[in-house]
Amino acid sequence: MAKRSPYETGELSDSIFLILLATFEPVHGYRIMHDIESSTHGAVKVGPATMYTTLKKLKATGWIVEIAEEGGRILYAATDEGRAVLRADFARRKRLVSVAEERLGETTEGGG
């Protein structure tokens, strides 16, 4: 059986999660790439091909929309559905971290 797409399951990859998160405020693709690299201190880098392919897929699923153009760049914003998907995936990620903390005997507050 073929693995289902994150756009079908709502179980987002890290890059999809971060790109969708960035669209909670109107933003263009180049800014998203820069902000992701900056906010993750270089741990996650999204290249142009991944960025614009992901934006196209997010738009096709109805999770983001093009809202305007600014300086020749398209601004994207999350839809209500996109926000709900992101919140659900965030809750899933928190549950995974909670399980890991329990099993590893650690907490995110620097425990261990």
C-alpha cells in the first residue's frame, strides 16, 4: 500500500509545518525561506524548489491562498483550514515529545 501524502493525512513534514506556520501572517516565499533558516538557527534550510513546490501544494489543498502582490512577489496567507491543520499537527507533535520525555526521563525545561 502506498504511503499517503501529508496533504491527505495532515501529518506534516518539518518543512511543510514551518512553511505553513510562516503563512499565519501574509508573507512571500523568499521571506519564508529566510525566516525558517533564521528562526531554526540554520538547522532547517528550505531551498527555492522545495519552497515553491510546497506553496503550490498548500494552495492546491486550500490551506493557503494568494492574497496580494508586493514588490513583484506574491503574498501567501493561511486559510482557516490551513490553520486548523497546523494546530492539529502541532498537538500531535506535542504528544510525541511528551512520550519521548516520559521514556527518556527528561523534560524540555532542561531536565534529565
